[in-house]
Amino acid sequence: MIFKIFKNFTIALTAILTFLSTFFILNISIAEEKQYFPIASSRVGPYSAMGTGYYGAQIDYMNYVNMNGGVNGVMLTWQECETEYNAVKTVECYQRLLEKDGQRIVVFDTLGTPGAYAVINRMAEDNVVLAQYGYGRTDGADGRVWPWVFNAASHYWSQIAVKMKFMAEQEGGIDKMKGKKIVHLHIDSAYGREPLPAMRSIAKDWGVTLVEISIPPPGLEQQSQWLQIRKEKPDWVTFWGAGSGMNSTAMTNAARVAFPRDRMMYVTFGAAEEDMYPAGDAAKGTYAVANALPGDNFPLVAAIKEQVYGSGKGNLADESRVGSVYWNRGLGAAVMWIEALKNAQEMHGKVGKAVTGAEFRDGYEALNMTEDRLNEIGIKGMVAPFSISCANHEGAGKFAVMQWNGEKFEQVTGWEAPLDPAYIRNLVEVSAAKFAKENNITPKTCP
């Protein structure tokens, strides 16, 4: 009798232990599901204000996602490498960050056109999405030629077209632009030259005289360029700089030669608070465009401040920068990563599991950021609604014009598209087709 009781007890105990063992193994397995992301940051050097804000937001958002259960239970991990906004170091960081703990990255974000050009031909081979958040190689927007490259949200050719549209509106119409002169003052790099194909084409069609003036990096010496501008007497100046030192120097030099700041239009990478503050009163009146508007009153921004910074896990040393232009732009970029990851999990039957680069690419191409979805995430109004398709990897193609009032940016327009989006798209397709022909690439057939 005692033996029988002991035997039954042993069987029951074995069953319990087997169940508990299975339960714990299952939970360990679930806990180990992770998705690895690279942070190719630029926190050092003349572009540090840009890099600390942008990449700080990406880390803050990933922390926020993890604090709220991950992506369907998949926890996010990341590793950082300093590029100093240098193309050679960007390639080194790409190679260093490519794999960690046996898992390969699914996306790469260089926050710089020179760096994007340096790694762009690696993407297809390595199965990694190049997420150019408003920068980089513009004809990457043609997904048939560049299936692994995305320009969302919006590229430089749409941006310059929106700026020229705004100028035309200020002048009283396109017909009033004939005979006007625009100086494109830019850093002498692939980034500074990137808008020129579209700018030259529009200027020719409108009868505008375009004067191109370059500034050697890092752009702190601009006196001779502004003396040339004073001699040229342009109606408008488009400024394509990078780094708060270069951007603020342009404004102080403009004041020195008495060029009106309300005739200057800054690129997105010069359209941040950190670019304006150092110039003081000389910055007042400067126009800039944004693909992510500043503000800490967006629900997601407020939630990150409360949960991430409230628990002492914020990435920025200065919490007041949360909600600034560069931080919000980094947040917008990171939101796309996570939305793409969710899409990929659902599309490939891997909810609760990590995805491959090819699966992530599918998820990125399926992004559909409607106003309702942006509202659910908590960034409605911060970025323009957009969707991506097989052929169109640009997204919204829209920008908002802002003006610096001496203390903060004031939004001047809503989300504006180019005057003729089809015209800009045609330029993109012609450029991409030319690249495909020169490199024996057969464009992908899209539905």
C-alpha cells in the first residue's frame, strides 16, 4: 500500500516537473526572442547636435517599446558605433555592426548622404534595408531599381521643389520667377550637391538663374562665399549645410552682408533649434523646411518623457531637447522600423518572433502610415501621412515650411507637395533607369 502511494506520488511529481520544465523552457525561449538594430551614430565633431538628437531619439523609442512589452513580445537590442559623419568610418561601422550574437541587422540608417552613398551597393547583397530618412541617394525612391533602398519620409528633390514652389508663391506666381536669381549655397559633398539635378531642371523651365556656390567642410569659413553672394545680389538663397557651426555661421555672415534672412531657405539638416540658437538675432526670420515637426505635446513624445525619462533611462543628457526637430526626426525614423517589424511578423506568420532582412524589407515596403495609424501611434501631425509601394519608395514627398521667430520655429504652411509631383517622379525614374542601364541591372517588375 505504501509502495503504491509512493509510486503514484512519484508519477505525479514527475508529471509536475515535466510540466514546469516545459513551461520554463517555453518562457525562456520567448524571452530570448530579440531583434537587433544598429546605431551608426554621429555624436562627435561638428555634426554632434544633429547626431545626439536623432540617434538619442531612436534609442529612447526602442527603450519605450521594450518597456511596453516589445514588438509582440520580441525585445529590441542595439549596438552603437561612432561614424563622426564620415563616409569611411560609416563603412567601418556598417561592417562592425552587421552581426551581433549570430543575428544580422535588418536596417541601416547613416543620417548622412555621403555615408549612404558609401554603403548603398551593399544592401541587396547583405539583405539589409537602407532607410534614408529624408536624405541620401534620391533615385533610391524607385523601388524597381533599388528594392532595398527607401527615401521615406521624402527626398531632396521633392524638398527643393517644395522650396521653389514656396518662393514662387512669395513672388506672386511662377510667371514672376522668370529672371529671378537663386544661389544654392552648399557644403561641398554628395549631400550638398544632391538637390541640384532637380533644381537645375526647374530653374531652366522657370527661366531662373541658378548660381551654385560650394563651401568646403566643415563649413566654418564662409566669408568669401558671402562676398560673392553680395556681388551676385540674388533674390533667394537655398542653404544646404550640416552642423550647427556651419548653419549658424551662414546666418551671421548673411547679416554681415545685409542679406535678408527671410529670403534664405534652410535644408532639413539646418532646420533645427541647435542651428538657430548660436546665431542669435541674426537667425530671426530664416525659413526652413521639415519632414518632422518639433513639439513635445505629441502623445508619443509625452509618453516617452514620462516613462523613459521618468525612470532615468533617457538617452539625452539634456531632457529639454526631447521634442526638438532632430529628436522628433529620429523618433519618426525609429517608428518606421518598428512598424515595418510588425508588418513583417504578420506578413510572414512570425508574430512574436524575430524576422530576417528579406522579411523586414517586405514589411518596410508595406508601410501605410495613414492619419488614423499616426494617431494611434501618437504622432499625428508630427509627420505627413504616407504609404510605400513596390515602385515608390519615397513616401509622402511632402514638407512643411517653418520660420524662426528668434525663440522657436513657427509653422508657416501645412504639408506641401511639389507643384508637380509627377515631374519630380519622372526625374527620379530617368535617373534610376540610367543607373540600371550603366550597371546592367534588370529593374524589378512591380504589380
